[in-house]
Amino acid sequence: MVKALSDLRSYARFLRDLPKLIRTPMTLDRAQEIVRARVRDRHRSFLGLVERAVFQNPRSPYRALFRLAGCTFGDLENRVIAVGLEPTLLELRDAGVYVTFEEFKGHAPIVRGGREIPAEPADFDNPFLSRYYRVSTGGSTGSSRQVLMDVEHLTDGLPLQLIGDCFQGFMGRPTALWFDGLPGHGPASVLGRIPSGNVPERWFTPVSRAGARPHWKFRWAERGIRLVARTSGAPFPKPEPLGLDQAHVIAEWARDALARHGRCGVRTMVSRALRVALAARERGIDLTGAIIAGGGEPPTPAKVAAIRASGAELITNYHFTEVGAVGHRCMNPADPNDQHLLLSNLALIQYPRSVPGFADLTVSSFHFTTLLDTAPKLLLNVESDDYGVVEQRPCGCPYEDLGLDVHLLGTHSFRKLTGEGMTMIGSDLIHILEVVLPSRFGGSPLDYQFVEEEDERGFTRVSLIVSPRVQLESEETVIDVLLEALGRAGHAGDLSRAVWSQAGTLRVKRMEPVWTDRGKLMPLHLASRAREASSLEEAGDPV
């Protein structure tokens, strides 16, 4: 009850101050000026944030980590000045000042030097936020991954949002969104474009037809946001439910927009972008002149080729809810997923860790540190479940002129399955493999395995491998049990169930599970990623 009342007050403050965000003037020149200043002052931003949010905050888990490492704020300040921000973060990582992916999500206790540091996911919330609504990350760890979306955070995101729209060709284009409503990120995508006047023309929501109905508080929050925006004189499209099997609606909208303006844009997830492209080709619609911005999963060569075959250009950006934008696609890319790390907002180091299921394989996992004091979560050497190549190089694109000269290449997750923009982490899926399915159909955990792979059309599929030794009533029954179990894995699992059931993401294969060359059974078989990880380890030194 206390939390609910606190959220209600914060939401009321959000709506009260929302008109200020809507009326915030933002031009490209001003946006570039802000980003350059943030890049120039990033070490000072880091020190100021850590002093206030960590050393002056008794509840911060990072404060205990610094104490165990014997590092005072004065020590930290001296090292940043002497050697720089990223080298200092590497030293802190070696000294035990970091948080693993599992610790950050609340799946494992923080233990350093034999001492456990009490921490919950909410302890990483930004203590400075007071005007927010709650959103969900939409897939990785279920209902515990609630994130605060504050007015100031949205305001601080305006410069990069405008820069991305301008550099990537979205300014002035009629645009359609295919994003979830609350607790998804459709409303934020609209709100962030009101100050620049680049509001989407249409907003389609993808899960309503599949039966996933958001909690009433999210529905009312979304209505409140739209009402305040419109009473403030800003356009705000009404969400239109659209099933995954109706991608032709967006393809037809794009055809009409191209006829009217000669160009258009679509913002969605990579797999949904592929659905739009395939629907266009099936109906003989030429999407030349359309730009599709996709995220949520890696743009594999098969997906990129299929989307480009429709005539559309695909642009992918890198984002996660805890901090917002992480990378923008390079305009002179070395590969389809070449991202400029947004150094104005974040610092990144890499550190080796073993891949779950591959005891002998390590990847250089990303560790992020937030620099802005409006980030929903405060991160200090927090490990994500992503890895890739990090390199500093000239590319000649306009992002370089802003001081954003660090590139991320080949970014992948090393521990979760992804499909249709929905993700589920290993712990939820392993419970299904080792408990739910054996108790229902017999056999042991050695008889079941998940495999992520692409089908012949480029769609990511999640195959459930079931040993022929297990007697099944029917493959349909197995899928039904699996979907029911996903629905019990919290809000994220329910969203995944709704989208995956509609998209046909899940399928059953009767064969023996795949074992590694060293005689190990990976419950989540990501063999292609293991090969990618090996090649990435040889690709070059991190910056």
C-alpha cells in the first residue's frame, strides 16, 4: 500500500510537470551543443554523481563495495584525474567494485571477500527521481524489473533523440510506431519527439490481440499521458491494436505514405520489421524510400537481407530500459550492427566472464556506468548480459564530430533467448526444462533443451528439443504446457507467451539434445553465439 501511494504521488507529479517537457524547445544545434558538453565533462559528471548517489547515500550497495575495497571518494577522484575514467573503472573492477548481471537482477547475493552485501533490485533505483511512472523492461527477468521513467530522464534524452532522428533521416518523415503501450515504451517514444515536432503519425500496439492485457494502472497512466499531452496542445496518436499476423496494415500504410511524401519511417523491433518487409513483398509493395528502425534483437544477416529486399533501409540502435539509449547506428557502418557508444551518457569497460553452459569459453562482457543523474537506474560497473567488440576508430560520420568515436560491433547476449523482440533469461527457462516439463511428460532434465535458431525466412525461432525417449501426447500439448508456464513467469513471461504464441516462435523437435564436444549439455543451446564469441575474442583489443 505504501509503495502504491508513493507511486501515485510520483505519477501525479509526472503529469503535473509533463507540459514542461512538451514545451521544451530543442533544435539540432542546441542538441549537438549539449552532447558535446556532456562528452567533454563526462569525468566531472561521474564524480559528482558518485559523490551524491553513492558516498552520501547509506542505502547504496556501491558504498559498501567501495568501503570493502578501501577506496575513499578522495582516492577515486585522484585516480580519475590521474589516469582517466575508463582505466579507473577497470581498476575498480579488479578491486571488487562491480555488480554482476545476476546480482543486479536480484538472482544472486553480492558477496565480496566472504562478506554479503544486502541488496535488492530497487536499491539500484535512482534516489533523485520523484516524478515518474513505472515501465517494464519487457522480457529479461519478469515482474521484478520495474524501472522508473522520470520527466527529467525523458528531458535529458531529448538531445540524442533529436540527433538520431536527424542523422538517421527520420526528421520530417511520416512515421509509424509498432511498440507496446505501458508498461512498454510506446508512450516515451512519442513524448520524446513532441518538442522537435516529429511526432509519429500512427502508433500500433502489437500484443492486444493475443490476450495480454496490461494492469489497469498502466492503462489509466497511458490515458493520462495522452490527455495531458493533448490539452497542452501536442498531438499524440491513439494506440491501435495490431496483431503480428497483420503486418500488412503497416506495409499498406507505408505504401500510402510513400505515395504522399516520397518517404516514410517505421519504428519497431527487428522481427516485426521483418514481418512488415515480408508482408510488403507478398503484396507487391515497394518500400523504397522507407527507413525502418529496429531493435530488441541482433540484426542477423538473414533478417537484414530480407528487409532490404523489400526496398526499405534498416537502421538498428542499441537501448536498454535501465539507462535509455546506449548506441546509435553509425552512418558509415562497418557491419549492420555498428553502433556509436553514447559516451555523453555512459562509460563502458569489458571484463572476461565464462558463458553459462560453456565453462571453457569466456567473453568480454560489457560493464556499464551511468553518467547522467537522471538515469532510471544508477549503474557503476554493472555487467550486462551483452558482449561484443569495442573499438575506437574514425568513421567520417556526423556522430564522430560530436566526440562519439567509440564503436560497438557484433553485440549479442550470451545468456538469453530472443524472439520477436521478447526475451526470457535462462533461469526462467531452465525451471521449465528441469521442473515443469519432466513433471508433466516424464523423463529428466537431460531430455529437454531449448535451441535458438533462424528459420528459412530469417525469423528467430525457439525450438524445444525433446528426446524421442519421452512419450508425448502431442506436440501441441507440449507447446500449450510451455506457454502456460511462460505465463506464470511474471509480466515479462506473460508478454513473451502472448507474442510468441501469436508469432509461432515456439516449436517442438523430436531429437536428442545437443551435447558439447566436452560432454556437456547446455539447457539453452546457443552454439552459433559460442562460435561468434570465439571469433570476437580474436577480433581486437578493447578500448
